[in-house]
Amino acid sequence: MDKLPVLVFLRVDNDSLDDARPFNTLRGAKARFRHIASELAQYGQDCVATVHYARRRDELNEYPEYMLELGPRGGVIVSRC
């Protein structure tokens, strides 16, 4: 049995799964997404991201657990997929 902790992988816009960035918590992934999306919003660009759970990068599945988007007041909207 694999004893590795489950990681939260953040995949922003059209990044490949290989480019997904690992985080220990969903909170960390949301904070990073908020930073990226807020910067892009300053220039009128939209940004979405997906969250994937896996123990290792090679176990990542194409289908996400959550979708993240920036809300109208700057908060992160988390939608279960």
C-alpha cells in the first residue's frame, strides 16, 4: 500500500498535466491561483484552473476534482466537477 500523502495539483488554463504544480493543501492551491488570476485580471484577461488529487505526478488523471475561477469581487469560486 502506498503511504505517500495525497497532493493537490493546480493546472492553470491550458497547461498540460506535466506542468501542474503540486501543493500540500487546497488552500495553498487556491492562494496561488488567486495571485495568478488577479494579475491577469488587471489586464482584462480571464483565467481558470483545475485541481487534481494524486499521490504522485504520474498518477494524475485528466479529469479534475474542482474548477477554480476568479469571482466578481476577487474571491476564488470553487466548483466541484
